[in-house]
Amino acid sequence: STSGLCLPDPDWASYTLGVFICLSCSGIHRNIPQVSKVKSVRLDAWEEAQVEFMASHGNDAARDTYESKVPPFYYRPTFSDCQLLREQWIRAKYERQEFTHPDKQEPYSAGYREGFLWKRGRDNGQFLSRKFVLTEREGSLKYFNRNDAKEPKAVMKIEHLNATFQPAKIGHPHGLQVTYLKDNSTRNIFVYHEDGKVGARAGWREQGAGDVRKGEWRGCLGHLSGFGTLQTEGFRKRWFTMDDRRLMYFKDPLDAFARGEVFIGSRERGYTVLDGLPPSTQGHHWPHGITIVTPERRFLLACETETEQRAWVEAFRKVVDRPMLPQEYAGECRRGGGGGNPTPPGGCDIAGRLSPSSGSPLQA
């Protein structure tokens, strides 16, 4: 069987590793020819010895060998994850053999790492080199505006942090979006590293350190993003991001702070997600609506395509169908039982165009 990294029914194979791979992964394997040589299962000619090698090995055997010592906090990417994460997983697994020989892994057990990342400025949009420090003892990620600064510009608690790869959104193949809570509001910072290996490790570590502590996974692409509009005086296009139970909307995808947040609770708390909009709704340009019902009000959203609508409805319903954890009740209270933050004038609803593009903006 193939791993979650490849699409089902792969048509390609690495005849030097003895594994079947999909078309997307075959391109990555071609970039490490000293380790992996690929052929099409259907289109290329196969020698008898190559066929016998494939028959005597296979994906399960390769996984037992090359993934025998994967650190528990490593996120295992799937075919839906970004190119960077999938490539670095394949290189770590086969080229560097980090999951076979632990001595080839960086000493993560030290619980401390510092280095420089390019960070996007909040006001001017320029990327500047900034020092970042990740410490397990303090359970935090910090960054400093100056190399000699004694105090960090920001301290991000790992338990309130989520990191997702956003190459298209940030405009760099190793782009990483880090989301954290600051004074009960969600803040985004956007960073990248020239070395894809460092960027991938940052994502693995920032996710893993918190997730192992909490005993749950958020997933590498925990954000579901797209354009939307805020209905205060008619419909306005806004960028939406969903992170766990927080639905946030932004004027621009690269804004540091959300214009507002909507808390999405569980069904037993009175939250429901419906297909479509109320018949009296006017002013929306997209025909595929979604209504989020909370104990306090209704939130109306509209998608441009039915595919986008289905993807968002599915994501919303997964959240609504999941019972709330004790610590999530505090988040509901801070946001007024489903209200936005700030609250739209007159208690108006929100409505918008949404897309499950994980950060890739679509033009109206």
C-alpha cells in the first residue's frame, strides 16, 4: 500500500527504492537521482530484474525501513500538503535517511533552537531578517527586532500557535504563516527561510512542540482560507481564515490582524450550519450561500462555486459536530457566544465569497 503522501493508484515507481509513487512525488524523486530512479508503470519498459526487485520490496517494506525512527512530533505530510513539506519529507526519509539513523537528525531533544528568518513587516510589507528563538522550557517562540535586543518584540506561546505553509500567499516557495493569540486577538506573522530544509523543520517543530503537549494534531494546513465579504453596508469582499473554532476575516490576506472573529461552537451549544441563504437576502453576487446559526445571531456567507461551498460547509460542520473542550468555553465567552470581534454595526451578519485554497487569493 502507498502512504498518505501519494494519491491512490500510483502510476509511477522508484525502481531503486522499490516503492510505488504518484506523478507528483515522481518529480521530487527525479531530483535525487543518486538515491531514486523512477519509471512509469504503464509507459516505460521494465527489465525482469527490476520487476523482481519491486515484487520483493514494496511500500510497506520501505516504510518499515525508512520510517523506523520518525520523531513523535514530526508531522507526516499527505498528498494535499504543499510542495516544500512533501519534498523535505522525501529527502529526509530517503536522501538524508534521518528516520533510519537518529544520529543524522538535529538534536531536537535539546529543546532549544535559534536562528534567523525573513519576516514581513506589518506596515511596509518588506521582508527583514529577524532572530527567532524556540524554547521548550518556556513553551514559546520569540522574535527580536534587533540582533542585540535584550527583550523580544513578541512572545508566542506554543499552545496558542499554529504554523501553516503558504507559499502562494507569501510569494516564496518556503513561506510560512504563523498565527498566535495576542491579548485575546489573533495575530499573523509571515516568514520564510532561503533553505527549504530549515523552513520545513520550523513547521514540523512549531506544530510538533505544541501538539505533543496537547496530545492532538491540528494538521500542517490547519487554516482554511478564501475571500469573503462583510455585510455592514451591503456585501464586501473579505479574506477568511478558519483556525480550529475561530473564523476570522481580513481586508487583505497578508494583514497582521483580523478585522473580526466569529467563534463557532458545537451543536449542543446551539450552533448550526445550513446550506443556502434566507430568501430575503439581497446584495450578494455569488449564488452558493452558507448560513452559520449561533445562539446570538446568524452569519451569512456566499461562495462563487458549488465546489467551494461544499468544502466550506464540510469544514464548518466538522467543527460544529465536535463537542467543545472545557478550555474552549472561555473562547466562546470572549467572543460573545458566536459574535464577531469587533461586532459589526447594528448586529449585521457577515457574508462572503469563500475558497478552500489554503491561502491562494482568487480574483473576483
